[in-house]
Amino acid sequence: MRSPEFEGHADDPLAGHPATLRPLTHDLVAAVLTNRGHPVTTDAAGGLVGRWAQSHIWFLRAGDAGEMLQVRAVAARAFGVEDVPWLHDFCNTWNRDRFWPKAFVHVDDTGHARVCGEVITDLERGVTPHQLDRLLDRGIAAGCRLAAEVDRLAGTARP
């Protein structure tokens, strides 16, 4: 990510000294993603979401002050509810062998099972745009890696 200008528009979340810690905000996350050229939209609940390869990725803020960054990937490949035990085994193996993202199974209201992954970072003390850019990039890459592996699972024999 290029360093933002020291001077800029007062309402530009990337303006100011590049080493200054800023609070994690929706606008800062959106500005960093847009600066990298990632198309994202805001969903009905106010979260930022985009599509990468075989996944949808949400960029959420959690915590009392919205200080926790959560990058959540949901693999596009859907499975039947009968595959949940097999998908749990996959997620347990994934979580044992890798740090990022934490993988889990979600069954939606229509009975489709999907593998999700998430990375959560506590930014209570703030974050620079460059740090946030790196965190978002790693969260996207890890989520895409998980989704690609889930996509490969679709053609394998189940126990």
C-alpha cells in the first residue's frame, strides 16, 4: 500500500501521518480495501462484503467499541446437511495443521452446509493504514486458500 499523504482532506481516512495509529472504523477498512482496488459493498447489516475466487468475505468490527477486526470467509461451495460430520473432520484437521483462518461449519436455514473461516485481530490501541492493509490482505489470502481447499473437497469420496 502506498503511504497516504501527510496532508489531505479532513474526511479522508487515509490522510495524515502514515505512522499514526487510528481507531478501527468502517470508513478506514473501506478506504484501505478501495485503495487496493478491491470492490466491496455494504450489506444490509452494515458490514463490508466482497467476492474473491470461491468465497464471499465479510469485513466486520466486533467488541464494545468496534475495535476487533474480523475477516470472515464463507466458501461458495455448499454441501448437504448429511456431510456435516465429514466437514467437521475437515475443519478439525485444518485447524490442527494451520493457524489461519480458523475453520468451522455453518448450516444455513435452507439446510446447506458451508465451511467458513475467520481471522480476528484485536486493534484496541489502533492501527495504521499500512498495518490494516497487511491484516486485510492476509485475511483475504487465508480465506481464499480455505475456500479453494473446500472446492477441491467437493469431488472427493466421503468416508
